[in-house]
Amino acid sequence: MNAHGIVHKYGDNVDTDVIIPARYLNTADHKELASHCMEDIDAQFTAKVKPGDIMVGGANFGCGSSREHAPIAIKESGISCVIAKTFARIFFRNSINIGLAILECPEASEKIEDHDEVSIDFDTGIITNITKGETYQAQPFPDFIKKIIASNGLLNSIKA
């Protein structure tokens, strides 16, 4: 399992209200949620993100409420993986539950820059910054997490 894309980078304490503003939570439509992803801090996000791109954040990414809408909006926008220094615990679990790959890697979070080209090998946890010719080591996913992500979420992995 791998990911490859262009980076969209954000800072520390990106909360769930910034990822998907509360004014859009009256819908369960994933495409509608994705169309408003990150709009309060990056109005052009949905226009520039491409399928497979990678989001990089700082410390405490996904803090705030426990809503699953935030990782759903990110995943549905086309992001294949979120890398951050640290994640809020509930966001971390919600991401895995809906099949969004996320990796904690402080070094990658600090050194990767906006628009860098990055590839990720989830089996080894190696993040390669193609733009800079650098690699960073994250903790690889255990097999059961890989199964959940490959199945597009926890509920789908149970059926598999």
C-alpha cells in the first residue's frame, strides 16, 4: 500500500471546525462536505487538490470536536494521507475508522514544505520527499490498520 502526491501544508492546532466549518454539518453528503474542506484557512484548497495528494500538518492536528465529518471531508477531497507531528486522539481514531491513512512523523511534519512531491510506503513507514531527496521514518501500519484502510473503512473491513 502506497501513496504519492503533492503536499498541502498547514500549521499547528488545525481543528475540526477549520477542516469542515460547522455551518456545513447539516449534510451527510460526502462530496458536499469535501467541497468546503479547509475553506476558512485555504479558500483555494478544493480547486488545487488532486486525487492522491497529501496533507501535512503540525502538532495537534484535528483537535476540537469528535465529529467524523472532518476526516470524511479530507478523504473525499482526494487526500490520500495526512502526515502530522501529532494528532488529536479522536481525530486519529475517526480517520482510521473511515479509511483515511494518517501518519505521525515529527521530522516529516517539520521538513516537508507546501507543494513538495512526496511518496509514502505504508508497509515500511518510509516517507520520501522526492522534491528534496530526503526520507523520514514513520511507524508503519499494523496489518489490521492496513486492512481497514484498504477496505475503505472499518465497517467495510468487517464485511471483507
